[in-house]
Amino acid sequence: MEEKTKKRPNVLLLLSDQQRYDTIGAAGFPHMHTPNLDRLAVEGVLFEQCHSTNPVCMACRHDLLTGRPGRDHGYYTNLEEKPIDNYDTPTLPRIFSENGYRTAAVGKMHFFPAREHHGFGEMYLMEELPKRRQDDQYLQYLKEKGLGDIQNQHGVRPLLYHVPQNSVQKLEDHGTMWVADRSIQWLEENGEEPFFLMCGFIQPHPPWNIPKELDGLYREAVIPEPVPRSRMPMDGNEPNPWFGDWDSREQKEAIRKAYYTAVSMVDMAVGKILDALRENGLLDNTLIIFTSDHGEMLQDKGYYSKELAYEGSVRVPLLLRYPKRLAGGRKIGGFVDSFDLLPTCLDVCGLAYPDGELRGESLFRLAEKNDREFQFSSSGLGYRRWVMCRNDRYKYVFHYNGGYEELYDMRDDGGEEHNLAEEKEGHIRETVSRLRREALLYEQECGPEGNIRNGDFVPVPYEPYHGSIRGKFHYWANYQMQKFYEGERAERLIQEIRHASDNPEKSGAALTALFNAESWQRDFRAQFREYTGRELTPEENDLLFEKAAEEAMK
């Protein structure tokens, strides 16, 4: 079909979840199988230094949506039961809707309440933990396909959160593919209207529920080793099973390969959407942005998950394609971040921001001239809050927990293994002082009120973290049994746990070898009782846990 001529450009925002910066082949990471993102990089531009402004889901998504920090919308971390602070804050979809665009959200948005539209004209949701089937179009799709008895539609979170899993669904019915198929359906139904479409993928966010069709995708791949264990004092750097430190090499490698497979699934879905744009003559008149809300530590420095200022967590991929304004095939190295996406979308469509100033700038300008000296990020509340400031060589982080400071030489120590903050050399003290001063200014403008007093940070009393907070096994994962499920909960949950973990080659371990801390077992039993209304049977307990739990922990 010939290219349709439209007076107004379209915008397609493709947002993966928990995807690190180093997971695209064309970005210089040849272990990755990402042919469609590679194509997007060749036809567009790749920003090599994109940072999440707050590396947790809800906070970063609201930064992106509003172009403003937590001081305006109220999200400094994941606050699952909290609505946005200021409903009159302009948002990307609301601005586009008010300017005559058809606007739609497909997939994960992570708003509260779930169907809070923030200006989207249409919503076709696929959330991680829906409270009711009626709120979630993907759950409704599964039921229509005769798959309504699936309880853990995005993988089993209790017990197995960071364990590679067999997906209950086939590839064609997996949530990642559903986002692509539902987006393509919407595009084909849209007709000639200019549109703003946001597609939210859950992967590669754990659990990594991999369909059988993709088993072995990375079996022969030579994948990078994680950054050696070098955790902060409040987390403890001694070997600790809560962080997965006792896992075998095979277990650890299986996890990284499952994560990369999840990235490749997102790549497949993106490819389907790009092909549909091309076939419908929409490709070159659509600004296409691919990015993620935050990364995943993936065993780097001995950590899992996100919420940290280290590269694996805070740096994300960013690809932009719009040949009318930017020639393709370029890699751009200056600092950019989540705040820049809203002004970029407005810029390409000639729309004005209706109220006040934005922190970010259009990526079109930054692609040609980027004079940013500093990059900031921050996350958390109370003793878990930190704020980061870095320049082209050094990264500084202030932790409110006891006032702990970090400084890394990003040129000579890209793995962030050697904290220089206590060094006495004059140029190091000068660097700490300068970056700390900039971090203070950022926190004063963007952070929670009351964190700065008399021009300085107000630390909180030091408190060591339990390994469940930033490790492999999170207590909160055991609380995330699917509340929407209307069927027989107990038997189905046990059945799905067994199915998810019955392939030792995929997981790297048998189910009972995963983790056997007594407190972990006790916590799961309590949550199982609350969720199902009954106790685990002795047979079920023996299936899930080794009997000699205390001995296994010694």
C-alpha cells in the first residue's frame, strides 16, 4: 500500500518493563537476539546514555506520562493503592486527546485505579496483578479462548519470582504477543485519524514465563558474566542465600538466559507492530519510540531487581525513528532520560505544553546538540531513598539510610565495584563536593518535601536491609497471589507451580532445591492459607520444600 499522506504525524510509544540498556544487539551487545530492535536502530537513532529518572515501575511511568518529577504527581516509589496527587497535571495522552488525536493504551500501564485513564480515550489493559477480570482485556481474551482457568497469567510470583518458568500459554496466546496483536487490530480499525498509541509490555519483568516454542533460544549463546559481588554495607557483602549467592553457575546462567529470552519476545512483538505500520502505509509518518521504565540488576554486584542507582537498574534502551526529522543509523552518546519523552512527542506534532515548565527537552534537539553536564535519578522514600548525580566520568549517590555515599569512576570502573567516596585525594573530594551540591539542588526541586534542611540532606538513622529486599527472594512476591481468580484456587496454584518449574534445564534446578529458609516457607504457608482458605497438605509441603530446611540453610 502506498504511503498515506496525513497532515499530522502519529506517535507510537513502545514501553517494555525492566529492560536493561545492554539488551539490544545493534547497541553493541552481540549475545542478544533482537533483529527487530536492531532494524529500528538502523532506521532510527539509538541514544546510548538514556537513564530512568526513577528506576521503579509506577514512579518512572508517571515521570514519563507527565514530564514532571514526583514532587508533582506524588510517586517516588511503587505505591499500589495511591492515586496521582494532582489530577490537573497535564499528561501526554490528555494533551493529545485535547488536540484532536485518537489516543489508546494497550497492555501494562500501572495506574491506580487500574482504569484511571489519565486522558487516554481507549484502554485495553494487561496488568500484572489485576483485581478483577472485568478490568483486564487480556484476561477476558484468555477466557474467550477457553483459557480462563489460568490463574497466573504472567507466571507464578510466589516462590518462583526470579526462577525461569514454563509458560502455561502457548506463544500465540502469551501476553507479549497479545499486546502486539491487539495494537495491530487497533491500528487497522483506526482509519485515517491521527493517533497516539502507547503499548506497554510486561516482559522482561519477572517472572520469566517462557513458552515452550522458545526453549533453547539462548542455549548456545555466550552471555556476559555479571559484575562480581560488591554490595553496599547495608545489604551485606558476605555470601547470603537470600541473594542467590549459593546458586550454582548453571542456575545463575539459566536466569540470565531466561531474561534475555523475555527481551527477545518483546522484540518479536515489536517486529509485528512495525510490519503492520509498514503494510498500512503508516511507518514514515509515525514517530516511533522504544524504551523501558527501568532496568534489572540481573546478579550484577550480587543484586536482583531494580530500585538502585547502578547501571543495570538505572540505564535503559532508547530508540527513536522518524526519518522526516532524523537520519537513521546514528548512535548518540549524551545524557537523556524519561523526562525527555513528553516534550519529544509534543515537538513532532507541533503541540504546546499547556501549563508551566518541563524538566525535559525534545530528543530532536538533543540529538543535534546535547550540552547537558549532569544526569540525575532518584528513588524511594524514607530510609530507602537515594538521589544520584553523575557527569561524563563520575557517578555520585547519596543514600538517606545513615547518609551513606558512593562515588564511582565510570571511565575506569564501569562495573561500579570500587566506591571512591571515602578517598582523601583532593580531586576526589572536589568531585564529591560538586556532584553532591548538584544532587542537593535536584532533590530540593524534585524530591519529597522535608528531605533538605538548611541546605543539606537530612539522613535517617542507619538500618541494615534484609536480603529479601534487594535479593532473589522477595517476601512481597508471596503476597502476590492472583486475587481476580474465581476458580478453585488451591489445587490450581499447586498445579501451576509444578508446571512452571518442572524443567530443570530451564530453571537450572529442581523445585525443592530453589530455596528453603524456614521463614520463607512459613511466609508462603501463611499467604497460601489466606489466599485459598486451607493449609498446605503434607504432600504439597513435601512437593514444594525439602524437609531439612534448617539444615539446608546452614
